[in-house]
Amino acid sequence: MSSVAIGRSDNPLPAISQKHAGVLCSPEQVVIVTGTQQALGLIARATTRPGDAVWIEDPGYHGAVAAFRDAGARVVPVPVDGEGLEVAAGRRAAAAARAAYVTPAHQFPLGMAMSLRRRHDLLAWAQSAGAWIVEDDYDSEYRFGGQPLPSLQSIDRRHRVVLLGSFNKVLFSSLRIGYMVLPPALVDDILRLRYITDRGVASLPQAVLTDFIDGGHLARHIRKTRGLYAERLSALREAVARYLNGALHIPAIEAGLATPAFYNGTVLSRDIESAADARGVEALTLDRFGLLRPPPRGFLLGFAAFDTAAISRHMQVFATVLEQASGRARRRH
């Protein structure tokens, strides 16, 4: 059973190299999947046994929590700070954990990038513990300022990192093509699990994507949308500053398809989320992503899917929601 399908001569590396600088692997280490969630399910079953501890960023991605818990693993929430996952805290909580799930390029949902020092600390822990690191590189192609960040996989010399990537966000969600770049020691186990659960991703969409990549269209698409999304993030910052009167603060993170916006008011965030949703504005509260510790108060705001006029309009609606909620809170007191 072949593990690869995308790319000229069954070589997916040209496609992956357009999304992740410096990836070190052979084609045989790449397994095509439908997306990140399928990859997480396979990895959780291949790397852990029931009762094994797994580090998960807190706040973090609940899809990873669900995948590891479904495999019987014990999820250990590990806090994040301005440098990313706090490796020292993870060591104190579960030094012998079997795996760690991280989003180092753009932490979900708080947005910071993991520092190089912290990346080396995490790799050193994985080597000493014999653990696996699952690197979810869900939107690193959308970094709007500064130099591209090296993936954990590209600086891993001990083959402890599994890199996850997807074309679903870059192109469109119904494409259902993603991939794992596996350490050699995991390839056979993952392929066995893949064989008994799913014989593979449909070949026709992969063939079309291959032509799209080989024609240079993917690279041009990423360059174009990177500039467009940077403009939309800038428009969101301007709208928040204009209409929200200091109630929200967007951190200086130039990346991604969505951004955290920290909330300075006193009304419960969930109440505001519900009221905004009723007005057609989706602003997920950051506490939805907390595991053990309460995250900063605020919201996750998507911007990539909206033009600048829509962003301005939605922030005006959100400002009205906040004003009305604050007015009701003052009357109650």
C-alpha cells in the first residue's frame, strides 16, 4: 500500500515544500489523509495506549483532546505563555507523557508563535522521555510579517515529530486532502491503522490538485491570499479601534485566518457571544477552548472570509451588542 499520492511521480514533497519551509523527509514518510482530524485519530491510536499521558496546550484545540481521549489516553492540559507551551510545566505535570500536541507556528487560539528556545526545550524533552510531538501546522502559510518560522519537524534530529498539514484551509474545506509527515518508526503502524479504517483519499481530487500544484497555481494562490488576508486583518484592527472604544484589544500578531480579541468589559463573554450570534456575528469566546485553567477573557474573531466592508459592518453590530449588554448590566446593579 502506497503512503503517498500527491505530486509529480507520486512525490508529494513539492506541494509540502510550498507550505512548510525546510521539511526534512522522503516521500515514503508522507501519508495522505482527509484532514487534520483523521490524522489525529490515527496518530493517537498509533502512539498511545489507554492511560498514557498526553500534553495538550491549554487553551487549545478540542479536536486533539477528543482524538486522544477516544484512544484512551489521559489528557494533561499544559499552560501556554508568550513563548508557547510551557515545557517546564508539562514536565512537572507528566514528565513521562507519551506525546505532546502543539500548534507552534500560530498557537490556537491565542495566536503566539513558539519561541526557538521553547522549541528546543520541547524537542529535548521528547528525546529524553521517548515521546512523540504532534505538530499541527494548520495555517502557517498565512504569516504576514517577519521571516518564515522553521517547523519543529525541520529542526528535529531525533525523528520525534509528526507534522500535520492540510490543503482544506488553503483552498476549500470540502476538498478533504491533508497529510502527515511521519518519523520513519511510525510509518508502518500508521499505514496498518489506515488500511483497516480507510483505504485512502479519492484519487481524482488528488490528480486535479497535482496539476494545480505543478502549474504553479498553488504558490500564486497562497501569495495572493496572503496579501488579501493581511489587508483584512488590518481592516479588523481599524474597525475594532473605531467602534469598540477600547473594549477589545487585538494583539500584535500578524498571522492566521482568525485572531484573538481580548475583552476589557465586565459582562460575561458567553452572554455577548449569544447576543452577537443572534445578530449574525460569530465571535466565539476564548473560554470555549480552555481545559483546566481559565483563558484570557475575549473572543476568537475570523477575518479571512470577509471583505473589508463586511468586517466594518459586523464590528458595528458587535459594538451595538456590547453597548446593549453593558447597559443591561448597569441597570441590574
